[in-house]
Amino acid sequence: MWLLGAGLVLLLITGVVIWLYLRPRHPSLRRRTARRPHPALEPFLQPDPDRAEVDTALEPMPPRPPEPEVEVAAAEEDLPAQPELPFDAVRDEGPESPPEREQWVIVLHVAAKEGVLEGDSLAPALAEVGMVHGPMSIFHHYGVGELKSGQPLFSLANMVEPGTFDPAGMAGLRTPGVALFMRLPAPRDPRLVFELMLNTAERLAGRLDGRLLDERREPLTARVLEEIRQRLEGVSG
């Protein structure tokens, strides 16, 4: 009998276990299990919906305003007959400067050896070498022979600012010197114009017992003259 009772108890226990195992789970457990998220993707693999919204919300950049136009230099025929010469400015014509530069100005000076040049001596000397008072209240040379031109080939100004001359007051003029200058492009062959200007400066220096100086107001040397002539060859070639 006790074996039969033990078997019934074992059978009962087995049935309870099977029932507990096979019975449906509680709904709350199912919901809790359903809420469990899957492992997150790696950040660099996840799409960024917020970034997409930002990109679509951006307005296109307004068009860039056009760059201001660079004012084109006036045509050669519109330029004044003779530019103002910056007497105190030292022009550094280094080896890198292009010889064909349109506004290259060649300057020579005739200065008094001692003291000043007297106006009553300067006026007849200027007339003797063909300098004529004209535009800008300075003197100009219009060439000789085949070099004659309706435009000044080179000009002469006072070394004292503002560089002008008053024909009525030449007798009382006192100045340390005068500056002869030509610019390129010239109305005639620049090599011939330079030689005429050099000859005029030499004659003035001899007539006034003055000194011939270069654009830096240093004694004019053969080396400086050769450099100028070589550059003029490049311009004329």
C-alpha cells in the first residue's frame, strides 16, 4: 500500500510541475519582454534623422555680390600732355622693374655748384637751348629738325616746390637747380629724345656753370647713362 501511495504522490507532483511549465505566462511579463530594446547600432552606422531635418531646413546662400570693377587706366591720348613730377620721390628702378613700364620717367638735374642759380642768368640760358614756357607753368622742349613734335618731348621744372616758374618774376628767381624730365612712351623715338634731353642738360650746365646730376641728385656717371640707354633699347626694340 505504501508503494501505491508514494506513486500517487509522485504522479501528483509531476503533473503540477508539467502544468506550471505549460501554463501561459502573465501578460505583464509579455509586455515587459516586448519592451526590451535590441542592442543599439554603432553610432557611425545609425542614420541621423535630426541632421536630415536641419539640412532640408537650411536656406540657400544668397548670391555673392559681384566684385567691384577695377578702374581701367585712361587711354594714352586722354592723359595730360605732361604729368606732375614728384621731385622729392626717389624712384627705385631695380633689376626686377619691367623696362616697358608705360609711366617710366627719366630725370636729369642741373644744379648750382655753389649757392643758387640766378633767374636773370637762367632765363636767357633756357631760351638759348630751346626751352619754352608753357603748360603747367614750366618749360618744355618741342624738338628740333626731324624730332619736332606738337607735344613736349621733355620738360624742365624748378627743383623747389611747386616746381613752377613765373615768367614775369624770373629776374628775381633764386633756385638750387632745375630738373629736366621725359616720360615714356615718348612722341618720338625715346632714344633720340633722351639724347636731345641729355645734350640740353649738358649745355645748360655749361652755360650756368652748374653740375649735371642723375635722378637721385648724385653726379651723373657713364655707368648710369649706359644703364638708361640699355633700358631704352629694350623699350624701343
